[in-house]
Amino acid sequence: MAKPHKAGAAREIGRMEAFSDGVFAIAITLPIVAVQAPTIAPGGTLMGAIAQQWPTYLAYGLSFLVIGIYWVHHHFTGKIYARADHGFVLANLLFLATVGFVPFPTRLFAEHLAEPANRGTAAVVYTAALALPTWAWALKWVYARRTHAMDPRLDDAYLDGLTRIYLLTAALMAAAVALSLLDWRLGLGFAALLTLYHLRAPPWPVYEIEEARPHPDAEQT
């Protein structure tokens, strides 16, 4: 009697990548909608009206930067992942949800930055928003490794190195969130440095010299 095999539920990642790119495109574009032509108050000037909207410009710039960083690394992992099962697709959706959430706390922080009574709370929320994608990314990566979703030609030591980077980043982001509860400047600053660290190019894929190994979930003949 034929039995179901989990490898049968695995699919190529092309459609998932296309959907993910669409989500990134929307998330990175939406913040510009909030940037509107200023209304000039009676007796005011256009330059003054433009200057008053600085929180909107700041929110747009920060949102574009953070989402752009994650898109670059998401694009990079197209060289890493080779297959996607149901759990991996769900983990990817969770990651996309955290990325799509970024513009809201970013604008919240920018709009309350000049308010001493509220900027601390806004900064803590923004710090958590910067941390969420790193946690979701690490979760997706760990799941992919456990289910052998990576290209089987990739060197194990190379994949282990990426695992250490992603897990360490997630742990440090958790520390940044905790630190922000004590001092929002230190916590947010630490989270910002961790985010900007990923502007550097990721390690180029390293492949094993020998012929690619068969996938662990492949049917034995």
C-alpha cells in the first residue's frame, strides 16, 4: 500500500519568492503614501510647511532602509534555499508579516520623537519592531536547516556559519529590546547598529567540491 511521504509536499521556491517580492514591494512603497504636499498656513511659506513635515520624511527614510536591508538578504537566500514545504511557507509568511509591520512603529517613533512624554514608549515599540524580523528570520532559517531545505551542494561549515550569525543577531536584538526598557536611547541605538550591520554583503555561498549529495528526503531506489 502506498504511503504518503513528506518529500511529496515539497515544492520549488519560485512561486514563494515571487509572492515574497510582491510583499516587499508593497511594504517598501506604502510609506511614501504618507508623504503628501504640505498645506501652507496663512502667513506661512512653502519652505516652512515642508520643514514641518520632517517626521514623515524621517519615517519614510527609516522604513525604506530597514525593509531594503531585509529584501537584499531575502534576495541573497534565493541562492541558498532549494525547496519549501508547508511549514517553511508558513515561517516565510511570519517573516513577511514582521517586515510589513515595520512602517507603522517607524512612523510612530518619528512622530513622537519631539515629545519627551511619549518618545520613550515609541522608541521601545520601534526597537521591538526592528527585532521582530530578526527573530522570524532565525526561525525560518532553523526550520529550513532541520528540514534540509537548502541546496544540498552547499558546504555544511558555510551553513553553520550563517546559522551562528542569524541566531546571534536574534539574541542580541532581544538584549536590545530589554535594554530599551531601561534606556530607550541605548536600546534603540544598539538595535540600529545591529540592523545597519547587515548592510555588509553576506558571505558568498561555498559549495562542496564533490558531487552534490542526494537530498535527505529523496526516495531511495
